[in-house]
Amino acid sequence: MKVYFDTLEVSTSKRVELINITRQVEEAVGKSGVKDGICLVFAPHATAAVIANEDERGLKEDIVEWLEENFPHDGKWRHNLVDDNASAHLASAFTSSCRVFPVKGGELVRGTWQSIFLVEMDGPRRRKVIVEVLGD
Ligand code: ZN
């Protein structure tokens, strides 16, 4: 079994935003040489997440708005007494920092309307996204 490990560098420009990383993930799958297996996409951060969904401007705005409404930045969170980003931690905890995709025939398997996004929740900053591909 092959194990391929790659780290993507992603710069974000807003406090909360979605960054499409599909191309970079698919490039990593190509470089891995894995034909059949799985691809883990993992953000090693407590205030970011990884999701798969449609890259449509209105939907991306809906997702950002949903996160901001459900995890308000100025909420009465205890963690804000420490470093003022509790909303980002909560949003990350309830969104998930990783997703797994099948790899078939050397290609990442995803739905037509599934792009892969890093979800920034405490930006702007530089983020890492780990792509690990396992298989034969
Ligand atoms: Zn914090």
C-alpha cells in the first residue's frame, strides 16, 4: 500500500470565508500515484474546517451567514475571555476539520456539485491543509 502525504498552504483574506482547494487536492491525488484508495483532507487547526459542497456564490454567502448567525463573534462565550475567537472554535467543532473521499482509477471521487473547501473561521491568516492519500 502507498501512503502519500502532502501539506497545502492556503492564505485567507477574511474572518469567515470559503476557499476552494479542489484543484490542489486533486493535484496531490495525481502526485500520489494511488489508483484505488482513499484521500483524507485534514485542516490541523481548531478554528477552521473542511467541507465538500457547491462552489456557487450565493450558497457560499449562505454558509458564511449561517456560521455567523449560529456562532456569533460577539456571543457571550467563555473562551472570548482568553483570546476572542470562541465563535471560530465552536463553528470548527461542529463542522469538522476533516473529510475523506474515495480514490478510484487514480481520480478523486466527488459529486458534480461537490467542491472541496477550507472554511476559514478566524482569518485572515495562513493555513495548512494536510492531504494524505492511502491505497494501491
Ligand atoms: Zn481560541
